[in-house]
Amino acid sequence: MFQTFSWHHVGFLAQAGLWTLLLSTVALFGGAIFGALLMLARISIFPALRGAAAAYIYVVQGIPLLVLLFIAYFGVAFAGFDVPPLVSAGVAFTLYAAAFLGEIWRGSIESVGKGQWEGAAALGLDWPGTMRHVVVPQAIRAAIPPTVGFFVQLVKNTALSSVIGFVELTRAGQIVANATFQPLSVYLTVGAMYFVICSCLSYLSRRLDERMRGQGTRAKAATAQPAALAAAIQ
Amino acid sequence: MRTFLKAAVLGLGLAIVSAGVASAQNLLDDIIKRGVINVGVSLGTPPYGLTNSSMEPDGYDVELAKLIARDLGVKINIVDTVASNRIPNLTSNKLDLVISSFSITPERAKAIAFTNTVYVDQQVLLAPKDNKFASLADLKGKKIGVTRSTTNDIALTKRAVEGTAIQRYDDDASTSQALLAGQVDGIVTSGGLAQVFSQKSPNLETKFPVASAPMGLGIRRGEHDFLHWLNTDIFMLWTTGEIQALQKKWMGAANPELPRF
Amino acid sequence: MFYFDFAGTLSRWDVFAHAAAFTVGLSIASTLLGLLIGVAGAAARLSRFRAARAVAFFYVELIRNTPFLVQAYVVYFGFPSLGLRLNAITAAVIALSLYAGAYVTEIVRAGIESIDKGQVEAARALGLSPTQTFRHVVLKPALASVYPALTSQFILIMLASSVVSTISVPELTGAANDIQGLTFRSLEAFLVVAALYLVLTAAFKGVFSAIGHNAFTFKNAAR
């Protein structure tokens, strides 16, 4: 019944690593959609909308992801939805990612200088037009490096979904550790797999950041704020 | 980009709605109609639930689940379920059935319904040979690991002498790793698990029984048809000797009889 | 149909209070140790010695690119096979401090790099020793400018400490898990514990901003 830790298990772990990547990607896209709405609410002219979005972000950033995960996991089910673990974990991570991405992107939008808004207004552009043609194109460039940086956080944090029984890389590690009695080798392998995924992404984020910073003083000013925010949340 | 976003939002919404309408009138009929049963098993709990060398779920609970699915005539979907999530996963409709070294207690039976017994286990203290533990009194000042909110936890918490340091882990995999890593002086666990571990690791031995634990299958309360069908099937699997064969295969010996309600 | 029943959960308020105090203590100890590691790490990252720079860089990358849960498992379950056996609480403090240290290293390094080179040269010209210069001209203003990032790091450590319940540390999330095992009311237990974390977060944010107002009255020279 018991086995020695072998390439066989490494293959099993690598397969579970794909689930980790899938869950992270689901969370990134779900969080991007919901986070964009939050960002719009945060910069809107309606105080109630701004307040609601701010409260949401405050709550999600103020409780541990592990607890959020348990609440979403049991809450989705108690609300009467019968969904597979990938979906309930996906929902939890989407709620989590949205709060952070919303704030990162708000920083990017606000880093676009007031002069740009005034200039656009002088040219007769309305609010959607200004956003679409002037602000967002500049903000996106500033937002890409911290967004990739946050994706690293997502990949790492999906490890917590092992606790609700979603078999991703960390839960696969637990299962293999218990079948082989070799926890150190197993967890070091698991750690190495995360390291490979995350350090590639971190490197990408840094390179993008450097490239943005290289593009003259205006772009530099635009990236400074979200980059600082990204550093603070990491 | 905009159409993509719209499509994505719409798709997500549809997925949630269509998942939501699958609520059952009668679980037994529903399972047969949908052709698949969702069974919760902890895969970190040998010999009950484990992952074998071809990385497939295996063990006593898994094989029993397969027999039940066979008799129902449906496909089986094994869902890895850590011990502390067994009841929440049932009450929140994530699972139809829990077969996961699930000891019957009156407290648990207030939250969920148990079938008849499928195995009677001894909860034992498993510890390294060097530790001279003869009774619970010897555990004073020692670190003893259990899996959180299992009957092992309940039994030890109720009976332990004052001064026993009870360490609680989230699942059996962590509890047994704590023992193997020497983080605890002993663990209270099922007799089946203890036997497997002392075979694999010769410096571990079973010290003494802490309590006896009849195990059943767990389902949601109020599903009387399904409960009755399961009890019927357990009776038949015992009569044909299939349960005894599984007990012998995984636990080394079969129970002489199974107590019934 | 689902209904809420908080009675069993709330009647165990003493367990929650105890565990909350434990979480706070654990977070403070780990943040202070993490701060020490982080300052040392930042000094190493900016050191003249290539080896020190490389070690610090590798440490930061290793911690920042692996999940904290896996780090905690390696310290608690893995280290004993190397002959290093730490009890759960010590293992948790060490894992959390190492985790905090990596992020603090980067925060402090960014703070130090934000100091104008001219200030250092001026201090040296005024006859301050390298150590004095580092302490008064580099470290203090750097810490003042990174204070907000450090305080949010403390909050993050407090939230991350929830993870060590899985290695049997009796902190707040572990308490919620124990109580849901007794009451079978999982959602209620986690909602209560989420509210407690929010209260703790809000309280610490308030305390930190009060301290910040008093301690750093001078306008950030670093900026």
C-alpha cells in the first residue's frame, strides 16, 4: 500500500500544478471583470456607489483569505447552488482578486494626470470618451506590471484551497506525503514547483515594470503609485 | 474585448443558474436519474481512503463506495473531503454520501443521518516503541495529536487526564505526518490506520484502545428513501460476504458481526 | 432551507477571545522578528559584498515565490528530518518571521534607495561615521518613509497567521474550526471569526495611524 517517492509522484504533482494554474487563471479573469466594476464604482461621482465599493474592499482586505474561502465555500452551497469545488474555489478567489485588482487599477487610473482630463474636456470629450481614448490607454500601461505581480500572489494563495478539499498542488502534496511517508522531499518538490511558476511570473512583472519606467518621466510617474501599492500588498 | 466580456459574464451567469436548478425532490430518484453519485472520502486516511501507486483513489471506503454505486447502477464521483468538512459538505449539498471512516455519534446524528454500521473500529493510541504508554494517565504532559473534530478528537478530549497537550490538525495526513516527524509523542487514531502505520514504520506500535467506534455512512437528514436503500444494500453486501472481503483486504481481519440499529 | 443559528457559536465567546489574543501576540512577535530580519536583509541587499547580496536576493525570491502554507509545512513537518524539531508555536513564529522578513527586506530597501545620495555625502563630510550615517541619515528617514508599508505588512502577517491553524497552532481560525466541529454550524463560526478579524484590522489600523502622527511629525525628508 505504501510507496517510495518517485518520478511517478512528481508527475502526479505536476498534474495537480495544472489545476493550480487553472484556478489562478479563473480567479484572474473573474477578478478582472468584477475588479473593473469595483474600480469604476470607486471613481464614480455617486457617493453611495463609492462607499459600497470601498466597504467591500475594506472587508475583503481585512479578513484572512482562508476565512473568506471557508465562507464562500459553505456560503455558495447554503445559498442553494450545487457546484463543483473548482467553481466554489473560483468564486472565493474571484471575490478576493477583485478587491485587490480594483484598488491596483484605481491607482493606475488616478496616476493619469489631471491635465489629461482637463485637456480632454477642452477638446469636448465626454466622460466615457475621455476614459476610453485618453485615460484607460495610459492607465493600462501602468497597470500591467502590478497586475502580473498580483497574479503571482494568486498562484501562491490557491494553495489555501487545499483546505476545502480542492486537489491542487498543495493538497496533492499532502496526499503524496501520506502515501510515501517522506514529507520533506514531497514539500520541497511542491515548493520548487511553485517557485518555478512564480519566479517566472515575478521576472516578467519586473521586466515589464522596468520597460514602463524606461519610457520617459511621464510613464515613470504613472507607474510609481501602483508599483508601491503592489509592493505593499505582496 | 467588449463582446468577450459580455460573453464571459453571460457564461458565468448561466453556469451558476444551471447548477442551481439541480435541487432534488427525492435524492434516491435524483441520483439514479442523473446517473452519478457524489461520494466524499478523505484520500489522506489509509487504509480507508488513499491514493494508490497508479494515483487512483483506493482503500476500504473507496471500494465500498464503488460497490454501492454498482448496486445503484450509477457512475461514481469520488470527492476528496477532509475530516472536518464531512458534515458541512453534506448539509450544504456538495455530496450525496460520505464514506470516510465516519464514526456514529448521537451529536453528529442531530446534524446528519447515519446508515447501519459498515465497520467497527477501535480507536487506539499509536506511538513510538520507546514511549512507555500503558494508559491515558501516562499521557500527562505529553503531546498527543488528533485530527480536528473527528471522534478521535472527541474521545481523547473527553477522556484525557488534565495536563495532556492535545494538538489538533486539519486532516489525517497532517496528524500522521506530525507523528512521523516526531512533533507529537503519540496520536489517537483508528485501529486500521494504526496497523498500517506500524507495518510501514517498525518503531511505531499500538499502545492501548481508547474507545470503540462503529462507523456508518452519512447522508443528509430527511432522505428516508435513500437511507432505506443504503441500509438494504449494506445488509445485502454483508450477506454476500463482500463487506467481509473488503475488511479482510484492507484491515487484515473482518468484524465477526456488524451491530444494526 | 438554510437558516442561521448563531447561539452555539456565540456562547463560546471565551474561546474566540482567547484565540484572538493569541493571534495578536503571534502577529506582534512575528512582525518584530520579521523587522529585524528585514533590516538585516536590506543591509545585505545593498552591501558591498557580492555573496551577501546574493544570499539576501535568493532568500527574498524563495520566500516571495512559494506559498506560505508550503513554507509552514516545510518548517514544521520537514525540518525534523534534518534533526531540527520545533514545537508548533515556535515553528509558526519562525515561518511567519521568515515570511515577513522577505517582504520587509524589500520595503526597507526601497526606503533606503529613496534616500538622496547627497545627504549621505553631506553627513560623511560633517564627520559622521559610516555607522552613524547609516543610523541617523539613512535608516531613520527610510523607516519613516516606509512606515505605512510596514504597518500594512503587519496586517498582512496577522491575516497570514490564520494559515498556521493547519499545523495545530491554537489561533483564531483554528478556534473557528474547533467550534464548527462542535456545533456543526460552519458558516456561522466563520462569519463570527471574519467579523473578529475585521475588528482587529480596524483597531490596529487606528492605532498605527495614531502612532504615525506622533512619531513622524517631521515631513518626510526622504521624499
